[in-house]
Amino acid sequence: MHVPKKVRRMLAFTVLATVPTLSCAWADDSLLTLSKAEQLATMHNQALAASTKNAEAMAAIPPQVGTLPDPMLSLNALNIPLNSFSASQEGMTLMQVGISQALPFPGKLRLREQAAGFEASAAAHHTEELNLVVVRNVRLIWWNLFFLDRAISIVQRNQVLLRQFVKIAETKYKTGLGLQSDVLLAQVELSKLLDVEISLLSSRRSQAADINALLDRPAVTVVTLPALTDEFLSPIPAAEPLHQLALDARPVLFAKRSKLDAAHTRVDLAEKDYYPDFKLGAAYGLRAGSNANGSARADMSSIMLSMSLPIYTSSKQDRAVEQRQAEVARQEFSLQDMVAAVDAEIEKALADYRAGHDQALLFKTGIIPQASLTVSSMLAAYQVNKVDFLNLVRAQITLYNYETQYWKALSAARQSWARLDAAVGKPVPWMKPETTNKEMMHE
């Protein structure tokens, strides 16, 4: 059957457009790479900065509570006669200057300092945990943005193809070789893609605002990501070593242990309250006037020692010890609960990574190549009127859906690995091949 030359040229262009292409991207400082986004977040994120300052403030507390109370200076006028207010009339009148120092029972200051030190350590570990959370969130949003960029690119490429399909259908219809319904069908599918593009662009703007907030940048800052990424996915790691690694690396677990140590220390401190605290003082009194024999009155000195009497132990010290012991139990339960939560985070992240890894591999090595060959074959068959236009369009839309699902699976796998890193508390070894397979990179 004779096919007009113009139709053949359009078909040839369409076949070439369905072949995946490799775009070249030069290094550009304006590009927001993943490593750059992580660096900006750790440097400028306001929540992380606030947590860092809180940790610094907590670190300043231990030496304060471990130091003796400030000594007290006293200036006293004693035994002044009311009839004359004279300092020399009576021999017991004196002007006194004194100093006193409170002395907690031995060991209390050390225990207070230790408890505050454990609290400061917990605050520092909470800052480390927040840093993990910020980096994880940056990675999640970055990979979501990367997926949206790939999906938008695929939609736009398919819009070009469908516009070519519309022209092909119109040309064949004008020459009597096609149907008007083919033209209308292609136009409907093109309109659907335009609607999808609107939705994707809206999602991208929202995600760009989110990542700008994490980086402490204006929400309207343009976010441009690299067009390429290494599509390699690490083999699925074993779960048990990750659980053990998390016990030794996850900051939130260290924070919980520090809180538990602080609670134990406060039990010891509460038990110290069964013993008295002391107060030691010395004073010097100056006397004016003369004795009856004409000699000058001698000055006076005083030494004072006082102590608290913990006699209400049943309603005070006993209750305080019970309170601190209950706090120890609470911190133990909290630690056990957090260990279980961390284990669950690791298992969920591994399950999601396994699903994304397997799906991406299936789409990359099986489904997409087969669908691409199907479209090419149907285009050639449509040229000689062996395939109807509806099946051709459906095949192209199916290929578009598979390509989008591939990037979704790849991004989901990378997001799951980011969550896995955060759950473990340190980067999980990424088992990469010795050489990068450039054939696994495409736009």
C-alpha cells in the first residue's frame, strides 16, 4: 500500500523519538546536587542550629551545679540600746562582719554534676539525631524532586510524540488512509498528558518549597537538579548486622541511655538527702567605749556551725527516693521502646528498599525494553495499516507509564536507603561495582 512521503517522515521521526537518549550535563554550581543539599542543610537549618545551641547551654550546667553555693557576707549591728542608740554605752554592743558557707553533705555536689552531665550528653545526642533527621528529610525530598523531574521530562517527550501522532492521523485522514476518530483519540490522549504535566509541576513546586525551607532559603528560590544520576542500586543488605550496628551508632539510643544514667544518679542523690547539710561561718565584732577600769573594750570573734536535721524522712526523703526510682523505671521502658522502634524502622526501610530495588530492576531490564520494542514494531506495522491507531496510542501510553514507574521505583529505593541510614545512625555501606556502567544512565 502506498503511504504518502510526509507520513513516512513523521513515522521515522516518531520511531527515533521512542529510543531512550543520553543527555549530557556539565558541572554547574547552580545545580543542587544531593551532597550540596545535605551540606547546606547541616550548615543552615534553623531547627538544627537551635538544637546545637541548646546542647551548648546544657553543657554549661554541670560545672555550675557541681560548685559550692556562693558564700554569704553579713554586716550586723548587735545589741544597740534603744534609749540612746550609742555604740559605746553598753559592753555587749558591737558592729559585726561575718562570712558563712553552705556545705552540702559530701558526695552531693559530685552527684549533681554527674546528673547534669548525663543530661548534657543526652542533649548533644539529640542534636546528632536531629542532624540525621534533617539529612534524611533532605534526601527524601531531593529524590522525590528527581523523580518529578524525570516524570515531567517523560510527559513532555510523550506530548511531542502524541503531537506527531495527531499530525500523522490528520495526514492519513486527509489522504483517505485513516479515520477521523484516530485524530480525536490522539487529541484526547494529548490533553490527558497536559493534565498530568500540570499536576506534576504543582507537586514539584511544593517539594521545592519544602527543600528550600530545610536549607533555610527563600521559598521561591529556584531548585535545579542534575539531569543524570547513577542508576545502580546496592544489593539488599542483611538485617541482623544493621540491628546490631544501630545499637552502637544510633544517637537517640545514646540519648536514652544518658537519660537513664541521669535517673540512676538522681536516685543516689535522693538517698544522700537522708544525711544533713552543713553551714560554717565566722564573724568579727568591733566594740566601742571603755570598761569600768578605763581599759578599751576587746573586740569579739565568733565561729558558727549549723546543720539540717532530716527528721521528716517518711514524707520527704522516702517519697523522693520512690519518685526517682519510678523515673528510672520510666527511662528503662522508654529505652526498650526506642530500641523496638529503631528495629521496626530498619525492617520497614529494608522492606521498602527491597521492593523498590526489585521493581526498578524488573522495569529496567525487562518491561521497558519489551514495551519499547513493542511500540517500535507497532509503529512500523501502523505504517502499512497492519495495526490500528488505537492500539498504537495505547502501546505508547503504556511505555510512558512503565518509564514513569521505573523512575518512581528507583527514587523510592533511594529514599528507603536514606531512611535506612537514619534508622541505623550511620551510613550503611553502599556496595557499588568497581566501574560505573554508563549504559545504566539516561535521562
